Amino acid sequence: MSLIVQKYGGTSVGTVERIEAVAAKVAAARARGDQVVVVVSAMSGETNRLIALAHEITPTPSPREMDVLVSTGEQVTIALLSIALQKIGCPARSYTGGQVRILTDNVHSKARIQEIDGGRVRADLEAGRVVVVAGFQGTDEDGNITTLGRGGSDTTAVAMAAALEADECQIFTDVDGVYTTDPRVEPKARKLDRITFEEMLEMASLGSKVLQIRSVEFAGKYNVPLRVLSSFEEGEGTLITFEDEDMEKAKVSGIAFSRDEAKLTILGVPDQPGVAYSILGPVSGANIEVDMIIQNIAEDATTDFTFTVHRNDYPQALKILQETAEVLGAREVIGDDSIVKISIVGVGMRSHAGIAATMFEALAEEGINIRMISTSEIKISVVVDEKYLELGVRALHDAFELDRPPEQAA
Ligand code: ADP
Ligand code: ASP
Ligand code: MG
């Protein structure tokens, strides 16, 4: 007998009919003799609807109450799914994160799971029940409801699988696996049978929202076999795995992008020790995460300094930078929040040269101006104007022949 954790995302449980279809899939797995834990998201659109309700009252609702609010989305789904399972004769019991005892830290809206008590869930499984767990949530040590960040139900599923030592964690969604890039942007994107944890981690952190980044981290750390599949059709999906001999030998495995970017530049800062710290210190002091950073060579004893932040943090970062500019006697602060980041990812980059040149050539041929570049061992990212996102992704997909399996590619 295997123990399987299945996670169904928002669109997979978007209507009562879809919830009944999920119930049928879950019951079929149990009928095959597996023990099944199901983790569900809120019905699609529900989390956004709840957030918008609060914002009708105030733009700055308290983080604690926001977590109380948004965690209700998942609570609705666990109850409806359990009711649907019971209706077709499959014993089931629902649990909120707090009821399972998913203990998190107390950082509201982006809490991290610290510990899971698998006792109750195990007892139900032993008694032959399907256990339905609300994704995206837990409680801190004082019993406050916390949530795990957008897309957090993936992380709940992987963490449950790790805690229960499940045989596999299956992420059911509205696409049939992980693709070379988001198939909504590039229809020629190709489904991958396998992808390494390392690459998936980069793809997730560079903007591919198919899996929440923490779920991939968790799965890698605790060695949880992780698979992404469609809840709408049958198939093997994509297995996230450690690198092995017979994996595709591609130079580039996938393209990720993020629309949530903004960049800020401070011009004419005196070029002296401590400048970077004086500029970025106040930004990080305000809990704003900085991504790419560029400092120009000083020609006249002053320098220019550019960095990117999440678009939501742009107004606040701009304000902070303007204050810093006055203190430092800088010439000017400029910013742009209509930029995006496109990244190519692949473990094959370690052993192949010339990949950056191919990337820049493909963008140049489309007349796309690169505003910033950053590289690491298995990825290259560029910042470009928002209007070039689709064009850029498709041009790169073509340039690296990602629509064809690597054996066939030239
Ligand atoms: P769920 O609600 O099931 O959690 P998400 O919307 O969070 O689903 O994630 C699935 C979506 O991720 C897909 O519909 C697809 O548009 C997007 N996506 C982005 N990058 C990729 C990729 N490389 N492969 C597959 N899907 C991707
Ligand atoms: N419902 C949450 C969200 O929309 C969590 C999830 O779906 O994974 O972000
Ligand atoms: Mg998701």
C-alpha cells in the first residue's frame, strides 16, 4: 500500500462540478488501495476576492486579520470536497492547517512551516479515511492563523508528504506538467518528462508560478518525490528529480519570466567606500528585497547605482531612495516600474559556452533593448521593457530550439 499526497489547485476545484470530479479521482486512488491525503487550494479567484474585500475598507489592513480572512478560502474547499467524497461513499475528514497542527513561525502572509504533527492524519488514514487538508495555512505557537504566501498550498502538500514520509507528492493543476516555458505565453512550449530540483528551483524563483519555490526547496531537502500533473486529463506529468545519467542533455532547459519587477537608479552619487551600503541599507531596513544590482564605473568621482525590487515595493523604495539621495548629495533618482525579467535556466550551462551570446543575439534580432543583465551558474536573466515580454520569451524559445527534445535539436 502506498501513501500519496495529492494537491489540487484553484482551477481544479473552481466549481462544485470540479470538486465532484476531484472527489471521483481521489476515491479512485483509494479504491486502488492507496492511502490518500488531499491538500486543496481555495476555489479559483477566491483568495483575490477576499483580499479585494479588505482593500475596500483600507489599503493597509493588519497582517494578522488578513491571514484570518484569506485562510477561509481553503476552509470552504476542504468541507465541500469532504462532502463530495462522503456522497460517493468514500469516508473522508477535513482539517484546517491549525487542526492538523501545522506549526509555523509568526510572519503573517509569508509564514514558514516549522513542524507538522502527523498524528491525527495518520490515525484517520489507518481508519481507512481520506484526509482533506486546507493548503496555504498553519498556526503559530500562540495559535494565530498564518498563511504561507501566494501559491502556498504547494508547500503544504510537500510538507505533509515529508512529514508522513509519503511515497509521492502529486501536484494536480491546470496544465499537464512543467513546460519549457509558460504555455500561455509560448504555445510551442514543450512538456518536460523530468526536470531537476535545481532547475525547478531556479524556474520557480525566477517567476514560474507552477510550483511555489518553497515547495521545491522542501521536496529537495526532504527527498520527496514530486510530480506535477493535470487534474483535467490523464498522463504522467513531470517528475522533479535529482540529476541523473539519462536526463535530457539540453543547454537550456527552460525560460522563466516575472512581470512583477521595477527598477530604481540613483545618479551621481559620490564614489566612496560605503556607498552601496548607504543606498541599500535603508531599503533592506524597510524589509524590501533587492534583486539585481548594478554599479557603474566612476568617471568623475561620482557613480550611478541601479537595482530592482518587486513591483509592489516600488513606491516605497522610490521614496526611501529619494531621501537617501538628499543625504548623499546625489544628482537625481529615476525609476521605472514597467519592466520585466526574462531568464533562461539550465544545468547544461555549466558545460556549454556561448549561451549568453546566443541569448543576446536573439533579443537583438527582435530589436529588444536589454536594460540589465545578471548571471549565475545555471541561469542568465535580463531586464527588458514590459512590452517585449511575449516577444522576448518566444524569440529565446526559438533560439534555443526548446520546442524540440535536445537529441533532435541542432
Ligand atoms: P494552481 O492554481 O493549480 O496552483 P497555478 O496557476 O499556480 O495553478 O500554476 C499553474 C500555471 O502555471 C499554469 O496555468 C501556467 O500558466 C503557469 N506556468 C508558468 N510557467 C510554467 C511552466 N514552465 N510550465 C507549466 N506551467 C507554467
Ligand atoms: N489560495 C492561495 C493563493 O491563491 C494558495 C494557493 O492557491 O496555493 O495563493
Ligand atoms: Mg499555484
